[in-house]
Amino acid sequence: MQITLVEGDITAQAVDVVVNAANSSLLGGGGVDGAIHRRGGPAILAECRALRASRYGRGLPTGQAVATTAGDLPARWVVHTVGPVWSATEDRSALLRACYANSLAVADGLGAATVAFPLISAGIYGWPVDDAVRQALTVLRAAAPATVTEARLVLFGADTHATARQVYDAG
């Protein structure tokens, strides 16, 4: 699987799957989650509401992943995952890695070839960017999905992209 780093807007990625750094309610919010719901339109929210009414009445647990339509996005599906909030006193990195692994597994199950990931938990959830990149790359470099041929890490802003490039190049 090829891993690429892209500076840009995840909602503009023409891929099979866009991964949403969702909140557990699945009903939209700020950051990546809000942008995906706004640009994707009401079809995404409708499917998220149906998921809440059926399988996830208490919300999507941290680290798990579930797929919906991509609505008006230039993708086929959105895979929603809930990242952990950064903690300086508790190691939650396994939960962050689970977001990438479970999202990749859902995408693979859908038969997706291309997947665009945001930098999960590195926004409002406060995860340090360099470590968030390391956690993502740990999972993506070790993965051997059946159908996914490209995992794209979409980084918002030049500074985030530069940090990700340094971490990626370091190995």
C-alpha cells in the first residue's frame, strides 16, 4: 500500500473513502467532522442518525469505525472514527492507532482502493502533531489490506504538512 502525504482539504479529495475524525455522537461538530458534514450534505447526517437509532444509541466508541454514504463529497463513502482526546498523564496511543486500523479495515471491507485520512485527534482533541503522525504511520506502514492500494494522509496547513514530512522522512 502506498502512503502519501498531501497538504489540503480532506473534503476535496477524490478517493473511494474519506475518513472522518468524528465525535461519538456521529451528528457533526467542529473541525474535520463539521467540514465533512457541511460539504457532504444531509445524506451523511441521515445515515448517521440511522446508525445512532440502531447500533450506536450511546454513540460510536473511541477507536471504532463505521461507514456511511459520502453524500456530495467526491468520494464513495465516509468512514467515521472517534479519536481519543490527548492526555499527558494517560497513554491513549493504542486507541489512536485503533482509529486508523479499524478505519482501514472498514474501507478494505467496502472494497475501497483509495482512502484519505485526516490527522486524527490532532485538532481540537489536542494530540501533538508529530506524535499523531507517528501513530498514523505506525499503523499504515504495517498494514496489508486486500483492496486498499493508497492511504493518503491529508494535512491541513503548511506547518502540519512540514511536520508530517519530517516524521515520515525520519522513518
